[in-house]
Amino acid sequence: MSTAAALRAKSVSLNGVSIHFGEGAHAVQALDAVDLQIPAGQFVSILGPSGCGKSTILNAIGGFGNLSAGQVYVGDERVHGAGPDRGIVFQQHTLLPWKTVITNVEFGLKMRGVPARERRQSAREILEQVGLGEFLHHYPHQLSGGMQQRVNLVRVLVNRPGVILMDEPFCSLDAQTRLQMQSMLLELWAALGMTVIFVTHDVDEALFLSDRVVVLSRRPARVIDEFSVELPRPRTREALTDPQFMRLKRRSLEQLLEGPRQLSAHRQAAASESRGV
């Protein structure tokens, strides 16, 4: 993809974001006063236990659902709903089965009124960049899982959003395909410069991909740790055995295991302080 087609990355800010689901005795608090600042162009991974609220944070940034408290900003604009400046990639592909690869990729451009020749050229260009130039006229069921997810990713990227939200997009892939997809994602991110917020429960994946890692507690989610990953780029598999990688992996695992106890102690201390104990 040409540099002229590069994305205009946007910053993301969560300020005191809390989200509740349900009412009364059935109410569930998913997020508890989450503060998170992500500069434009940064690759950030969010780690946390299953069901802790990682996907809920992505939904808040994407503009899906209502906040109980706080604000979300993308760039200088407060989020009040979904918008074309944000694209989301889910765990399972959302390709239209009756459309070919290239018509799936150009579908969003068509909905925005982009002329047929322009959208076809943009779709063809990005598909060739990710090694799918020979599969333009195949249907989703004719592709492997990794190829389907590649199409799913470029279908989002072709619309030039400034922020990409990724919800465990590689979790269903085999180990080899997952490594290939991680490397491809890093190449696209380096070429296009978008802001990426990547949810995963895999510590190695978070460290390998990211500029910064954010660790959440169990539900209701709070940020219990965040740190920079200062490994050189472009990253290769050698990074997985780098001493800094191993140190950050130990730190992440300790936070994931100790976080619930630390958070409980913090809340008990806060409650005691409020009672004047």
C-alpha cells in the first residue's frame, strides 16, 4: 500500500469509565473507573483474566453500548456511538459468505459511496500486499482460517480508520498460522501507522506485538499495571527469549495471579479510610 494511503492515527482516552449491565439484584459491574491514555500510533495490548471486561473496553471505544460513568475520547472527539474512524476485528471472521474476497473487502467502501473503480483498486492493492492476490475471486468457505482472518483484517483496514480494535482475533488459529498473522499485523501496522488496541489473554502475544501492555484485574475491571515493551523493532522470534521479554513476562504473570488479592486489599484499605479507621 502506498504511503499516500497511510492511515491518520488517533489517540484514545478513557477517563473514569464505569459500565454496569442489568438492574437491581441482577446488576453486574464490568468496568470500575478505568483510566487509560493511548497516544496516536501506539500498539497497546490489554491483558486480563477471562471475563474480566477486556472486550467491554473495546466496545466502549467502538461506541457500542452506554457508559455508566466517565467519558471516552478518540482524538479530540467524545465518543457517542460507532464511527468510521474506528474499525473492529473480532475473534471469528464476519465475512459475507455470498461475496468473493475482493467484494467483501470493498463492501465498506461501496457503502460509503466510493466509485467502483477506486474501491476495486484499493481492495486489490491491499489484498496483494497481504499475499491474497491469487484469491480475489474465491469465496470465504474456500479459504483456510488464517486466510479468512487476513481478509477480515484488510476489510477493516481498507476503510482507513485511525484506530483498530482487535478482540482476540488470532485465538482460534493454530500456532504456526497465529505466528504468521502476528508478523503480518506488525508489518501492516508499521506501514500504515494506525493506533492498535489488541485484546488477548496470551502474555507472549501481548509482549511480542506491543509498545505497551495494560493489565486488568478480575471483574469489575480496573487497571492494575501498565508498562512499556522496549524491545527493538522490527521484532523477530528471537525477541521471545530476550532477557527483557522474560522479565516482562514474569511481571505480567505475577500481576495476573496476584492482581485479585492486591485489588481486594486496596478496596479494603479504601473502605477503612472512608470509615475513618
